[in-house]
Amino acid sequence: DALVGVHEKYAGDPRFNFIPLPKNVGKRKAQIAAIRRSCGDLVLNVDSDTILAPDVITRLALKMQDQAVGAAMGQLAASNRSETWLTRLIDMEYWLACNEERAAQARFGAVMCCCGPCAMYRRSALVSLLDQYETQRFRGKPSDFGEDRHLTILMLKAGFRTEYVPEAVAATVVPNSMGPYLRQQLRWARSTFRDTLLAFQLLRGLNIYLTLDVIGQNIGPLLLSLSILAGLAQFVTTGTAPWTACLMIAAMTIVRCSVAAFRARQLRF
């Protein structure tokens, strides 16, 4: 029902081509239906809760002029940043993910996940990968999560570069309470761990520094969780606080936040 007004306003506009599907088939099948009906050289993927800056398409298309580039993503920000303390933290998390993680990976032409809110793909590359994308299975069942990361991994396996364009800014709605946020993070974590394992052979052939970076991203949260559990166990069994571990975690946090504050020129970090 929410789409009726949009359809009525734009259905008669020759610039738009609506593809009604019989039911909600999920993001992956909707993407595939649109890609197969498309005819341009480039395909822009935008999530429905995302607002693009006016120059996003131009900036991404300029990066795609290099025929070796199969996909490029823009910089993400939280459009509802001012709502709650959580949305403010998520906005900072997005800045770090884009301008540290993705920017570092782009130095090797291998951004590991071109995010759904704002990602441009080379259509000829997409068409050649659609069958693999559509038939992906996980634990014997068709996969229904991790579309963005898996499509990016397929691009890299096919020999294309994947890039990050910080000047192409997109603002997306982020969760404003813990329940939806934790469900989102669990879904993303499943995708990250699964596709990192699938892409491990690919990583070794790309660059040793990139491989170490991705391994660190995956092992870091696990080591932090293990440290917290070990500290709690020490406190319960001995009644003493694990001050060494606490100070180490605090020091790492201060260093990371200080570097981000300096690079972003924003004290909020």
C-alpha cells in the first residue's frame, strides 16, 4: 500500500520503469529482476531508506570509467543521526567503516563489501555473475542474507576492482533502539564471517596486508569478547578486577578514537 502513491505519480514518466513482483521475494531476487530488465552500462543500487547527494551518480560514474572497476561505493552517513545516543554512535561507526576500513581496502582495489545504500556496478559484469549470485546456498538452503558482501566478493573473484568514493555521500536511516540494531548486527556478522571464509583463497592472492586486515576485523571482536568473559570469570572466582586487561582495552579505544577525531577534525569521536 505504501507504494501505491509513488506508482501513481511516476508510472507515466518515461524515465521510470516499475517492475511489480507477485509478492515480497526479498532483496536478492528483486535486484536480479531489475538487473535483467536494465540496459545501461552501469547499475546503481540504492536502499529504499537512503537519500543521495545530488552529485553521487556523477562521482561514482567517473570512478567506473576505468574498465577494470566492477563496483564502487559511496560514503554513508546516518540521516537520523540526531535522534538518539545510539544513532549518533552508529553515524560515527559508519564514518570509521567508510573512511578507515573501506578507504584502506580501496588502496588495493579490493573493497570487501560495497554497501547496499549506495553502490554502483558495471552491468556487463553483473550479468555474467547473476547465476552464481542467484543460486548461492548456505547450509543447504538458498541464501537470504549478505547480498551486498557476496556480490562484491563475486566481483573480486571475477578479476574486477572494487572501489570507494568518499565524495559520493549517501544518508541512510539507522536503527534508533537496541533491539533492531542488534538484529541488524547479527545479520551482518553472519554475512561477514561466512563470506570471509569463502573468500580466503581470494584474499591470499590479492595482498598480504589486505589479508591481515580482514583477518583482524574478524578476530578482533572475538578476542575482545573472550577478554571480557575472562575478566568476568576472574572477578567471580577471585574477587579481583582484571586491571591489566581493562587498561589495555581502554588504551586501544583512546588511541582509535583520537586518530579518528584527528582525521575527521571532529571532537565527537
